[in-house]
Amino acid sequence: MILIITITIIQYKMCAEKRIIMKEFNYTITDPEGIHMRPAGELVKVAKQFESKITISKDGKMGDCKKVFTIMSLAVKNGQEVTISVEGPDEEEASKKVKEFLETTM
């Protein structure tokens, strides 16, 4: 019984320390071809520089920005809006870099 109480206390501390904060922003794609293989690959390179989880979503579908095929599977076209979510220890810097990348590339 003492062991069970100890485990419960440890689990409670872990839950209390979880971060729920994340950075999120929307971006409208301006590239005439939408998100195709080349910019998707470049986005992956940017995302892989960070420890944070970085996702891109459109119309209820979500892709991991560190995997090119999940980005491509969204089939994002010119003029469509995507949502970028960044969660992790370096989310501030990651969010800034991803936003800069999108604004200059897509």
C-alpha cells in the first residue's frame, strides 16, 4: 500500500509540471503553386532545427512539420490558410523562425 501511495504522488507531480502553453499562428499561402515538394522540404529543414513539436493543419487535417510527406498530404493550394502550432522548450524561437520562413518562401 505504501508503494501505491508513492506512485500516486509521483504521477501527481509529473502532471502538475506539464506545460500547456503553445504558440500558434495562421498563415495564408501566397505561392502560386501552393505547398509543393521543394518548399515542403525546406520547411522540414527549418522545423528539424528545433526540439519543439511543430505541426501544420488545414481543414481539420494535421501534419508534422518534420516529415515532408505529412505536409504534402495536406495538399495546400495558393490562397488557403494553414495553422502552425509549436509546443516545446524552444517554442518561442521555433515559432519565430517558421513564421519568417513562411513569409519569405510561401
